[in-house]
Amino acid sequence: MTTGPGLPHLHSEAEAAEYLGVTEQTLYRWRKRGLIACIMVGKSPRYTEQHILDYLAARETLVAAVAPQKPKAVQRGPRRKDNEIPPLVLARQILMEAKARREGR
């Protein structure tokens, strides 16, 4: 594509997707969600290098802001000791013993 002096090169959706390493469908979803800007030429989206750089800069900022936070461990119920039988295993043993007693009568 030939551009005049000072005019940016307009990349097709396929070119921009290839550059970003994603599928055209992914780029389409990003565009619809407003994550990446574009210029509409008729019904065809076109991307300048600045659109792509802005998108990448926004992702870099988000990653840097999220990176320091560590996920909190989820603890459900009291902690068990290493030699303690897990509750589900214990419940299964009790049920099996009860069943054996009933069948033994």
C-alpha cells in the first residue's frame, strides 16, 4: 500500500492480528470491547502503527499494576495436621463400617 508523505500506513485486520500474534477473531473481539482503536474505511477496520503501540502500552501498564499483587490462599475450614485423616475419607470409613455392621446382622 502506498501512502503519501505524512500519511500513516493502514494495516488490515489480518496484518494487525499477525503482528500481535493473535487471530483475526481475537482482534475483532478486542476492537468491539474498545481495547484497541482503529479507523473504519467503509466497513473495514484499519490499524495504524500508533493504534497497535497504544494497545501494547495499555497492556504493559495493566500488567505492571497487577504484577506485585500475590493471590491470597483460600483456606476452607480448620487446618489439618499431617497425620490427621481428611474429613471425606473419615466419613467414607464410617459409612463403610456402618454398612458392614448392617450386613453382618
